[in-house]
Amino acid sequence: MPENPATSDDAVLEVRDLAKSYPVRQGLVLKRTTGHVQAVDGVSLALRRGRTLGLVGESGSGKSTLARVLVGIEKPTRGQVLVDGEDVSTMSRGARRELRRNVQMVFQDPYTSLNPRMSVGEIVAEPYRIHPDAVPRTGRRKAVAELLALVGLDPDHVHRYPHQFSGGQRQRIGIARALAVKPRVLVCDEPVSALDVSVQGQVINLLEDLQDELGLSYLFIAHDLAVVQHIADEVAVMYLGRVVEEGDRPAVYKCAHHPYTRALLSAVPVPDPAARSAGTELLLEGDPPSPADPPSGCRFHTRCWLARRLAAEQGLAGDGPDDVPERCRTEDPVLVPLGRGDGARGAAVPHAAACHFAHRAAAFDGRPAAVVPEDAGPDVGPDIEPDIEPDAGLDAGLDADFDPEATLDPATGRAVLRPTRPDHVTETVPDPAVLESRER
Amino acid sequence: MRGMTGMEIDISGAFDPAGPDDDAQGQVPTERTAGATLLEVDDLAVEFRSDDGAVRAVDGLSYRVEAGRTLALVGESGCGKSVSSLAVMGLLPPTARVVRGSARYRGTDLLALSPAKHRAHAGTHVAMVFQDALAALNPVHTVGYQLTEALRARSGLSRREARRRAIELLDLVKVPNAAGRVDEYPHQFSGGMRQRVMIASALALDPDVLIADEPTTALDVTVQAQVLRLLAEIQAERQMGLVLITHDLGVVAGVADDVTVMYAGRAVEHAPVRDLYAAPAHPYTRALLRSVPRLDAGADGDRLPVVPGRPPVPGRVPSGCPFHPRCDMARDVCRTDVPPLADAAPERSSACFFAAELLGGARA
Ligand SMILES: Nc1ncnc2c1ncn2[C@@H]1O[C@H](COP(=O)(O)OP(=O)(O)OP(=O)(O)O)[C@@H](O)[C@H]1O
Ligand SMILES: Nc1ncnc2c1ncn2[C@@H]1O[C@H](COP(=O)(O)OP(=O)(O)OP(=O)(O)O)[C@@H](O)[C@H]1O
Ligand code: SF4
Ligand code: SF4
Ligand SMILES: [Mg+2]
Ligand SMILES: [Mg+2]
């Protein structure tokens, strides 16, 4: 629990049921709108003071779109953006400009987001043109030099141009620019994706220092879950414009309940050749579907490994993209809290997932299972036992290469699969986080 | 796995891989015996002309590629991974030139050939997937057309034959519904699918060696996992030699057999992958490995370990050991003398004066 909920729990930035769609136009001369891309479709999130919210998801899931709406570059199609509890759309122009100053963005692509005709000094000082009162005119030269040093660049390079810097250095220029007007919130869109690991750590540590010193809040967008784990206090996972799972960082990382989150986690390469997986990752087939034409029912059903396995269990073929439980094809799951025992107690953000069968994901993928509480989430299907044993239902129809006997590698803490031995008694392997809470 | 057998196609038989315009030295054995040396780069150095004089981008790089094995070329941005590969392929920009070293493909030093012969020879037997692959596809041509450009140029395939081959290649890299998608344009493909197209196009001439320059850096983890598995499968099936250029030590751990670590244009460590991760023989490797954020590490509040300082800029490489300003083991000798890449243990080499100490310390 945060010690001081009054100051750290209130949201500096919040979105409610936010949606953003773009028209799809066809035809070269007479452009006609033939449909809409639902880039963000009903997202609610809260960014708390001095905290970091990690936003992960595949390319095209709507992370950057959400970021642009948050900083006011784009207007939402639906929903509200609240700053300090105030609805931005009802603010006066002056108040909105002040907001723009407080919420700054670090862009995804350091190659296109820096004007090639401006020197580094001009780029970093650019925000002062829009927000002249942030730093007095006479102090700006010094401020720029300080900012450059702060992000690990040589202050003597103020007169250089972006092309004279490496991609990683350009990313830092972008961070320096965002910090120029002393914002309270930084929306960082993949700020370290283009950096080498060696430099990545420097920038992340820098962001963490700045947060401690200045009480900054970060929305930290990344596709690298290992990086997000390092910096985030809370995590939200997006798929096709929706948040499919959210919660405190340990809950999401240690007891992920959405099959998509579990697939993402299993796909992260482990820097250890001894733990080289023998094809045990939950490989997702295919690419994410187009947000212009999202699948019916659960948007993840065309790629969901859990749905296939459930279908197989129910005697369906479990092979094609549509061989999934009927519910997955027809009913859109909502984001619901997972109930007690899933890290929800004492958590700042209730752990929630948008999957009809969230409580079965752990049991099915051979990775360590979270213990499911008796009063499991409200959305457990009628034909499913809520307090199912992790190794239940593994008899008929499952993939032949799927081995339920997962165990934890003491060195890495990851699940490793052992070859099945007939005389071996299957043990339930509890999640380390759950063990910890039991010991208390 | 579903549908696998239907995809095992052979693209090597239908045309002469040496090609009509191949040079006289092209009496190349086509069989690949696992472990046979295919490509050997030795003491390669490349310079760029610039306003401040010549700038060394690669300065003494050596590595060996064997059939059926994957060599990872690892190092920070700007250390010369791409430039050295372009030199091997004969594709350096006009401002760059090879100043030293050799690149022997099955005994033939590619760098000693005329530029045209170099490109023809390398283009046939050594293929490269370029770092900016996603931008490399031409938006105005169909995917099928681009896939078979090299094939048509070299073996005079008919349009129909070329289209059939393009479908086979797309199938090979597991693009679903290949026959339907061969006539589509690049913008109709996702990033992951475009990367597959680039890999397919590199495989069109059934190369002995594939150099893949950051083939998954622009991809999502889930798609990255698909593409890496695909590369590993194709490589094993064809006993290709694979050079995987990456800065991601997680990826390296998952797919490489051997690793060459580069720093400031040169190789500083070479080792089988397990040995390298178990006990690095160079302080730079050790620092790199420590700085990888790990999913399996407890993340609560601890700072990410970093390599202090910045990599040197070409043209301003420090004296002595180029790593010395960032090295936590540096001593006086490191500031004055350049440590050569020398044997540090069986199958391993390191360019650090104190490699033995490092390895001994790890064992103790
Ligand atoms: N201006 C636009 N016009 C039309 N479609 C758009 C626009 N901006 C984004 N989209 C679409 O909206 C969807 C979400 O895009 P967005 O850039 O937000 O994804 P992302 O999660 O940031 O992905 P990435 O990881 O690739 O940056 C994509 O399908 C994209 O093609
Ligand atoms: N066309 C060029 N003109 C001048 N210098 C160049 C040119 N291309 C590359 N260089 C320099 O050569 C060095 C090596 O570049 P290279 O592209 O090989 O790095 P890399 O290891 O592939 O890095 P990255 O991981 O960023 O791709 C760099 O310092 C770069 O600045
Ligand atoms: S609702 Fe069905 S398709 Fe969607 S994530 Fe859950 S199991 Fe998969
Ligand atoms: S030679 Fe010296 S400076 Fe270079 S890596 Fe070894 S100890 Fe460090
Ligand atoms: Mg984005
Ligand atoms: Mg490169």
C-alpha cells in the first residue's frame, strides 16, 4: 500500500471510455469514407501522481493513438480526458495550454520527430516558444545545456544537427525537449526501443531519478515487457484498441490471467542459453487482425491459444481460427476484476482481465499457475469449475506436445517443462507470489 | 505441426545456382556438410572518407561462418556490424573502402575480386537481409515481382515460372495463403509479413550463407518469436550458415551457436554461446550481459545495471584498449597498448589483457 494515498493515489491524468477512430478512405480522386479504424475503442485508465503506468501491446494495438489523445495532439471520438480530475474539454483555452505544458510527450520515432533543419539547441528550446513562461529567456541557454547533460549528451553539441547523432542520441534529444518546460506528466512512447541495452539502462535509470526528484508521472509505452517490468508500478495490456488486462505490476507479471498477456510474457527472449526453450513458448499464430474490421465476440479469438485448447477439450477440432468456444466468437468479454487472491487485495489497481475463461489460462499453458480463489471472478463459464486444479482437463484432445508438468527453474524462476514420466506424480506448482502471500 | 510437410519445398533444383553470369571461379560445391567453413572474414578494416579525413568504421574484424551453424554478431549501435556485412557483400557506399583484410567464401577471397564479380559472387552464395528491410520493399511493385527479381535476372525464368517460384518462397516463410497474396503490394502486408518477404527474397537463390541484419528488431515479441523460429527451421533444413546481427542478447541466447562480440569496429570476444553467457572473457561482454533487463529478475526498485559512458565515435577511438574509459578492470597498460584478440580458452578468444583473470575469477 502506498503510505500516503492522499498524495500518491489521486489521478493526475485519467481517461474514461476513450475512443478514437479514423476514417478509412478509398478512391484516388473522390475519396469516400468506406469504414473506420477503431484505433482505441473504450479505454479507461488512470495515471497516478509520481507513479508509472506501463502500457504494452503489439504494434497497431492503439498505444500511440492513446498517447496522442492524452497529450491533446488529437481529439477523442468519444470519452473523457481528465487532468487533476477536471474534464479537459470543458477547460478554458488558457487552462488547456497550461495542461499542454504539464503533459509532455516523448515520441516513438527519433528519426522523424526531430526537425532535421534545426540544431539540437533549437530543438530542445522549441517548447519555450509555446510556453515562454516555463523558463525566463535569459536562463534558456543554460537550461538547454543542463538538459543535454541530464540526458547524457555533450552540452557542447548544441550546434549540431540531428543527422550527426545516432538513433539513441536522438532519442535522448527528444527526452530533453520533453523535459524543457518542466512537465508533471511524461507520456513516453517507446522512449528506449531504439537504444542499445547498455544505453537503455542509463535512460531508464535517468527517468527514474527524475521521477524521484520531480515527482513526475509517466505513461510508459513499450513493447519490451522486461523493460516495462523495471519501470512500471502498474501495467495495462492492450490488444486491438482495448485494454485486455490491467493491475499492479507484480500481479500482471506473476499471475497474468489473459491468454494474450501470457503469450506476450512467454515470447520475451530469456538471455540465458541454458534456458533455451524447446518450443514451449505460447506462439501466437498470424498477425493481429485489422482494427478496421475487428473479429466478432472476443477480438483475440482468431489467435487465442486458450480458446483452441478449450475447444479441443469440448471435442471441437481446436485447429482453425474459428474453432473456439462459441462464447469467444459471439460475446465480447468485458474487463472485470478477478476477485480475491489474484493480487487484488491491497493493490492500488484491481487486477482485471477481459476473457471469459481468464481463470483457466494459467492451468492450460504449462507455466506456473496462480491459485484460483473460491469466489472466482464473476465471468466463469457455466460449464467450467471455477476452482479448477491446474492440471485438470488435460486428458483428451490437447496438443500432443503440451506437457502439464511444469516446474520452476530455481535459477531463472521461469517455468520449465519436464518430459512426462508415467510414474511421476504431478504436483501443482504454485506461483511464487502466491507462496509469499501464504507465508505471511 | 499442421501443414508443415506441404511447405517443405526445394528451390535449389530448378535452376543452376551458379547462374549464367557467374565468374569462372564459381565451381562451387553445392553440398553443405555441417560444420564446413563457408565464409571466413579475417582482419577486415573499412574506412569512410569524410571532411575530417578517413574514419575507421571497422578495424580488424574476424569471424568464421560454418554450415548449419548460427553466428551472432553482437555489439552496440555504430560498432560496425552493418558496415562490415556490406563490405562482405560488396555493397559499401562509394564513400567507403576496404583498407585491409579478406573475406573468403569457400576459399575465394571476395574482396580480391573486381567489384562486379564480387557482387555477383556474393549475391549468389551469400545473401543478406538488410537492417532497413521494411523500407527496402518497393511500394510500386507486387511482392511476387520483387521476390523473383534476382531469379529472373540470373536464370531467365519465364513470368509464369517466376510467379510459381514466388508462391513457393512465400510458402517457405509461412505467409498464409501465399498464392492469394503474391500479387499484393507491400503496404498490404504487416511488418512481420514484410520481414518474411525479405527473408524469402534473400533465400531465392538458395544461398550458402545468410546474413540477417537485425531481422526482428522492428517486430513485436510475438512476431519476433515466429520469425526467429522460422529462420532456425530454414537454416537447419538447408544447413545454411547464418550470421545473425543483433544487439538483443536475449535473442542471441535463444538461437546462436557462436557469438562474436564487437566493440569500436573490432571483435573483442568470440565464444560458443553457452560459454559466453556462463563466463564472459571480456569486461565489455560482462557489462553488456549485466545490463540486459530480465523478465525473470526481481524488478522491485533496483536500478538497471548499465555500461557506464558511451561507445566511442569512429575517428575518436581511445588509445590502447578502446574499451578502457568504460572498463572497471582497466590498468595502466590498457591506456597505452592495444590488446590483440588472442586465445583465452579452448574455442574462445578475447581481446583483453586480463581475460585469463576474468575466466579464472568466474571459475573460482
Ligand atoms: N492517422 C491515422 N489514420 C488512420 N489510421 C490510423 C492513424 N493512426 C493510427 N491508425 C491506425 O490505428 C491503429 C493503432 O495505431 P497506433 O499507432 O496507435 O498503434 P501502436 O500500438 O502505437 O503500434 P506501434 O507499436 O506500431 O507503435 C493502427 O491500425 C493504425 O494503422
Ligand atoms: N555512409 C556513412 N558515412 C559515414 N559514416 C558511416 C556511414 N555509414 C556508417 N557510418 C559509420 O560507421 C560506423 C559503423 O556503422 P554501422 O552501420 O556498421 O553500425 P552498426 O553496428 O550496424 O550499428 P546499428 O546497431 O546502429 O545498426 C558508425 O559509426 C557509423 O556512423
Ligand atoms: S474470451 Fe475466449 S478468445 Fe477471448 S481471450 Fe478468453 S478464451 Fe481467448
Ligand atoms: S584490456 Fe584493459 S581496458 Fe581493455 S577490456 Fe581488458 S581490462 Fe578492460
Ligand atoms: Mg506506437
Ligand atoms: Mg546496423
